[in-house]
Amino acid sequence: MTDHTDNTADTSNSHTIDFSTQSDLFFEAFFALHGGLPRQSPGSEATTRHLLSLCGPLPERPRALDLGCGPGPSALLLAAEAGGLGADVTAVDLHDGFLDELRAAAAARGLTDRVRAVKADIGDLSDRPDGSFDLVWAEGSAYTIGFATALARWKRLLAPGGTLVLSECEWTVDEPSAGVRAFWDPHYALRSTARNLAAIQAAGYRVLAIHRQPGSDWAAYYGPLAERVASAAEPSGPEAAAALGFVREEIDVRERHGHEYGYTAYVLRPVTAGDGGGWPVRPEADGDAAAVHAVNSAAFETPAEADLVDALRADGSWLPGLSYVAEAPDGSVAAHALLTRCTVDGVAALALAPVAAAPALQRSGAGSAVVRALLAAAAERGENLVLVLGHPEYYGRFGFVPASRFGIGAPFEVPDEAMMALVLDDSVPVPTGTIKYPAPFGV
């Protein structure tokens, strides 16, 4: 894949090529190999259209920003189909050739008034005001500045209720082979879906949808590129030979190791734009114990969870500051969530349990608000692993994935998808083994 940038940007996804040191002649040859191709990263109209459908309702004529647009296949589709009337699209890239291709394609489709091609660095959009766009789109381009950096820098561009759609190349196996790591590790360390979800959670986004791109998306990119490479003339100099060699290596790695990595697209919305953001949340105070007990008693069929909270409060696993409540408009406790110390093979972790909302306020966002605040508090304290037993659909919105992906298991029989983990700090190794809960859990 290309990064749609010139030689001033981070284009270091190659094992054999350091893009930052290459000459203009190298880039001239490199972009000559890619120019005129339908796509500059894995994708398809079907994938773009599917991701658009996952965004939910949009304004009738949304303001869209396509970052790392390349020749503009996504920008053109958004301009024609997003919202009720199609989007007004600002399409950003650093390569003049791609921008010229986009302008020509927009004119051919009668979309000149809907697509504005802009030469700019997607890592430096400081001239764009906060809240400028209803939709920020980045298929196959976030890696040029780094996934976490993209999440942080692009968030402010979203209008209230706005949506970020971006894709990232990830490992799709637990233990990638040495061969594929030799290509990726030195310059762009791929991560798992679980670790990228942790980054999303830490950056303050709600996950609306996750989509693993099919192999046909890769064929749509590498097929035409491979044909171009196969028919390429003998390189005229060392720079052209290096460019051709890199593209051949990239295609070869995909052919040999394509089952070990792939693109995953994420549809995200900042937490501040909704999902319980209107509920005041705070750590449990000294006088809240009775109200917390009452909320847990009302939320569950038996008093077991309420009694568990009381027992944990008196146990050594209790961590001051990691019991949170959401307040109702009248100041009463609307929801409660608790993190206590557990271990995985002797390594410290956190158990999220219970999570409760007053019956009349369930599905109001109060529970989501208190869980998000609690997870943020845990991250700020330097915790790195949270475990929960619950409904995958509910906890998946916070970034939890099956704990078995990390080699973590429950001490009792439980459906694999129900025992979940969230990594808060992916710089810390994730332990493997069996969870040991505090004694009050009785397991």
C-alpha cells in the first residue's frame, strides 16, 4: 500500500526501504507505478458503502473530510451517496498526481461542486476549525501518522454527533511468523484488534461498528498493481530499481503471509457527542454506600450483587477511587460500577463487577457513562488490564474483546464470548492464565 504522501511524511512501512532518506527520483518512480490505478489501498465501493451504512443517520448534506484520499474512490462515493443529498467533501492528500486524478473523476461524474481536492498533510490540520465536519473518513491512511495519533488529532474536527471512520492494518493471528514480522516490525508495528480497541477506548470514542475487510478488497488493490509491476520496463537507475523492488516485495509478502494480517475498519463517535455524556459521574463518596446498595438490589433479581459490593468494600481487593456512580437530575444515585483487584497468573488486573443502573433509568446512558468514567479513572492510575463477565454486545462498545484472545480464562465454565478483557495500556505485556477473583466472589 502507498501512503499518499510525499517524502516529508512518515512512509516507513517497508522492510528494505527507508522512505525518509529517498530521493525525488525514487518517489517519481514509486508514484509512476501507482499512478492511474483505481485504488491506493485495499478497499472497494462495497466496503465504503457498507461502512457508510454503519454510520447511522447523517445530515441531509453532510460535511465530509476524506484524509489520505488518493485518487478519491471514497470521496466520490461520499459525495454521491452520503446523507440524503450527498456530502460536501474536502479530500486531502499530499501527492499532486492523485489530486489531479480526483479532480478529473469528479468532473466526469458531475461532482465538481461537491468535491474539493486539497494538498495538505493529514497529520497537520491545524488550519481546520474544531467541529468542522460531520464525517471524517480515512480508509488505509491512518498508519502514515500512527493509529493512536490519528485518533487524537482528528477527534477535534468532528461536529457534535460526528462520526470517524478509519481503517488499520492489524495482525489476524495470535503469533505472526518471523517472515511477516521481518517485513512489518522494523518500521510499522502492527497490533491486534484488541489492542487497537484499547487505544480507541483510551482516546475517548464509542465503537459503533467494526468491519474486517474481505480478501477481495486486497485483490482490488494488489491485482492492478501486480499487473503494472509485471509489465514495468527495466529500471533506468538505482532509484527506480529500489522503488520497483519495494513494490514487488510488498506484493510477495502479501501473497505468502496474507492470512496473518488484514485491514479492520472502525466506525467511531466521540463519547462527548453522546452515549451517556449528559450524566454527571463521580467516585463513590462516604455517604453513598446505602444508595449504591439500593441501586444494585433494584437492578438485579436477587440481592447477591448488592451484598457482593458490601463485602468487597470490606475486602483487601477494594481500591479507593474505583467505585463510581452516575447521578440522576435530583442528585440520587442512578447507576454504579465497580473495579476491584484480581489477578491473572499472579499478575495484577481489575475485575469489573457489578455494573448496575436503576430500573427506571436503564437504557438511558447512565450505565454507559459510569463505566466509561470508571475505565478512564483506571487508565489514569496506570492500570492496564480489566476483565468482565457479561454480554458481548454491551461491553464490546467499550472495547472489550474475548479474554481468550490473550490466553486468559475464567476459573469456571463460561461461554468464551462472555469472558472479556480490555487492555488499557498496550505497552505492558498482557498476562496469560486463569483469573483469580477476590474472596467475596466465592469462586
